[in-house]
Amino acid sequence: MDSAISDVRTPLGATADNGLKIVVVGGFGVGKTTMVRSVSEIRPLNTEETMTRAGETVDDISEIRGKTATTVAFDFGRITLDARNVLYLFGAPGQERFWFLWDRLFSGTLGAVVLVDTRRIDDSWYAIDRLERHGTPFIVACNDFGGARHAHRDVREALDLDPQVPLLDCDARSRESSKQVLITLVQHIKNRYAGQTAPAVASPREFV
């Protein structure tokens, strides 16, 4: 298992001049902060605050009893694709009371990852709806919380996903697994804009 948090601080190359914004969205407690932490090449910026008893009356924590902190603004990380292209990762807050921030986070976004906990699949509806309204390319990644895995066809049906939207399993704690999610997203974006004018995106094979 890869370390969830890396202490490596990689400087941004002097030739990097094309920043590509990616957003990780999903319901409360699905692993968005964990994914940004696991894959970022820099120490990520987190806006986590300790959860209190008062918050239990606002946020449903029945399925995530071990959670002790929550994102109140956004998470931020970075991945260098090649000498010129850099992915900037933004993890959106999951609680409904912070959804008003999402439209700002979606501004200028090249694509998005919808992270899903299949035990609470209904929590993913809002993220998918907002991305479709914005016309933002996205993929769906089912985070591994243990237990039996759901068949992809069942997840697709439950989320009413377009057949063109990639769906894959992942472990947000693993750098390699999270990298594969982002590679899938980059390839999906390249396919989506094939033959159209779109921001330049490096080949997925060029992930470091």
C-alpha cells in the first residue's frame, strides 16, 4: 500500500507554462482529500477542520463513524505531466452546506473525477448533475471501502451514467491507483475533444 501522505516537495519546473485544472468531487466522506493527498507531488493544501458533536446534527455520519475531520473549503495538490504541462488538483467539500462553493471550483475546470462510495451511491447524484449542467467532462471512480464490490453495470444503472463516461474501481489511499484514475480522466478528455479546439493535454503516458 502506498503512503497516503508524501513528504516530497517537488519544485515546479521553470518551463511549466500550461496549468490544467482538475476537480475531485463526490459526497461527504468518499475519500476526496485522501486521493489528493496520495497523488500530489507536493505537500497538499488542506482546509480540514475537526468534526464536533454539533456537526453530527447537520452532517449524516452514520456510514463514516471513523471520520474525525472534514474539508470546509477545498483541497489542493499538483502533478507535473511533462516539462510544460501541470495538473492542478482541487478536492471539493462534500457536505451539502458547502455546495455553494462548487460553481466557483468548476470555473475553468478541464475535467473532473466523481469519487463514489457504493454504500452511499445516492450521495453522488448532485456531483454528476452539476458537472452535466456545466458541460464538464468527468469520469466515475468507485473508492474501495472493503466488502463486496458492486458490478459496474449495476453502478452505471444506479447513477444513470452515459455509456461514454468511464467507470473504474480505485483505492484513494494508493498513489498508483489514484494516478490511474487521473490517466483515465486525461484520456477521456482527449477523446472528448478529439478534432475540436481544446486546451493542450499531455499524453497520459507522460505522468511522472
